[in-house]
Amino acid sequence: MIDEELLEQDSELENGDGSEELYEQKRYVVSKGQEPLRIDKYLMSKIEGATRNKVQRGIDNGLVLVNNAFVKANYKVKPGDEILTLSDTSPEDTELKPEQLPLNIVYEDESVILVNKVAGMVMHPGCGNYTGTLVNGVLWHLLQQNPGLTEAELPRFGMVHRIDKNTSGLVIMAKTEQASVHLAKQFFNHTVERKYVALVWGDIKEDSGTITGHVGRHQRFRKIMDVYPDGEYGKEATTHYTVLERFGYTTLVECKLETGRTHQIRVHMQHIGHPLFNDDTYGGDRIVKGTVYTKYKQFVDNCFAICPRHALHAKTLGFTHPKTQKKILFDSELALDMQQVIEKWRVYTKAKNLTGDDE
């Protein structure tokens, strides 16, 4: 079942959204007056609710580093040691209920399950979304595969990353503890290949580029994120983008992530003046570029109706398989609403170019 060890849930974000990198990391610096003490005992005193068995298991699984190196449970901390702990699974502390939900499972084996999530589905229960989530559906699916087992007897499973409620696309879940730890480390080390496709407002000048800048919670509006200068606030974030197609007033881009911060693509694109099309959190749910003509406004309103959410799809996901150690790559088709709104912009642009009419 879902493990809650060494993890804090950031439940204040709206719609159940959160960092794509689901695991959390905590850092501890051993104080000057600290006497030599086994690291498992030290962490038990720092982590609320931790037991020695849980801490030792985390150490054995490589989820604890001291001065950027793996250690054994009998390592004795000393003043100045920097300790990093990683979580590796879902944060959810709500009792889970299996639900029969339509899931587009694109791949599954004994270690992992890969789902092409629909827009509008929350990843896990919590904060107003207690049913109808991806985790509820996966739990039902696993029970059907193991009809002789109860929920408590199911092998432990969990998320190692997540995407926003209104983002569609590929999500991977681990079906074993070994897979969970292995995948969590890959996300932490930024070795997972993740590519998204987004429709953004405006005509991006460069054919490709990189957006940097720390992403952190907005200082005033606590339910959204913002970009801050390096080292000032938030966490380091890097997004590489490539233009796929231009529609004059909007641009279709591919975004490749190095990091997976909360709302990273959405806030990074807004930061450079190109918010995602119909992103009601970051200013994309209005006409950002275009004309003042009534026909154009009607056209945009029709596009909003076709794609009633921010136009972002997690298209590609590549990782090293936890058991076979082979690199595997998965690609998905764009969600239908995005396909339709892109085609609508394509037709509009072609007609405008032929007639020179902006109306």
C-alpha cells in the first residue's frame, strides 16, 4: 500500500496540483555540540513519527545521504555533517478506497504501471478531492489482478511523480518498493526524460531556448507559484523549449524538463511573456495576443470551449527500468481537446495568411 515515510504533503496548492517530483527532500546539518551518534538514532530524533525500523530501511534503500555519500545505519554523525533524506512515494494520508475508473494503461509489468492520465483527474486524494483520483483507480485495478488479496495485503505501490489535475499525459507508478526507490532516485538525479507539448500565447521569437530561474510559492498569493532570481528564493528550475509550429498569435512548443517543480512549465512560460493557452491560474484564459475584432474574440472563445483547461500534455516519458536496467521510452498522442484546438488555430492561421484578414 502507499507509504507515508519521510514525506510532507504540500496540501495548500489548489486542485491537488503539486511538484512533478513527488518525493520530498529534507536537509539536516549536525550542530557543533553533537556527540557521536548512530545516524538511525539521530534521524529518529529529527523525523516525527519515525521508527528505527523505518529509518534503517530508508538507509538501506539509499534514501539517506551524508555529505552526498551513502552510509550504513551504524554510521556515527559528527558536527558539520550534512544529511539529506529522500521520500519515494505518495504523500497521501487519507484512507484510500478502490474505485472502478476508466484508466488508459499504456504499459504494465510486475514493477511499474504507466497511465495516460486524462485532464481533470486528480492524482491522489486530498484537500477536497477524496474520490475519482488516479490512485483510487489504480488501487481498484490492482485488486482485480489479485482477487484473493485484501487492500491491506496488496504489495506496496506508489507514485514517484505527478502532474497537475488539468494536465493530460503520461504518469508512472511503482508496483514494488524496489521500483519505487529506484525511480525516485532517477527523478532526484534528473535522469528521467520528460517532454511536454504546450500551446502558448504569442509568437516566440527564438526557435529554441532555455528558461531558468528558481520557482517558489508566490510571496503574496500563496496558491500560485512565481519565478525568482537564482539563490534568492524557491528551488532551481530549468525548462528547455523548442518551437514546433507557429500560429501567429499562439505557438506550439515542446518543453523538456531538467527539474520538475510545481507548475514549472506554466510559470516559466508566463515568466517569459507566453502563458499557456487557457491557463486560468497564470493569465492565459483571456486574449493575450491578437486583434480587437469581434470575430476574433468569438474564435478564441470557441477555442476555450474546445479545450477548457490549460493546453499542456505530458507527451514523452523515458526512464531506466528498475528491474531490467534497460532504458525505455514511451510516447503518447496529444489529448483530443488539444488536437482539436491546435487544428483550429492551424486552419485560422492558414485562412488569415491567404486573405490577409484578421477578423
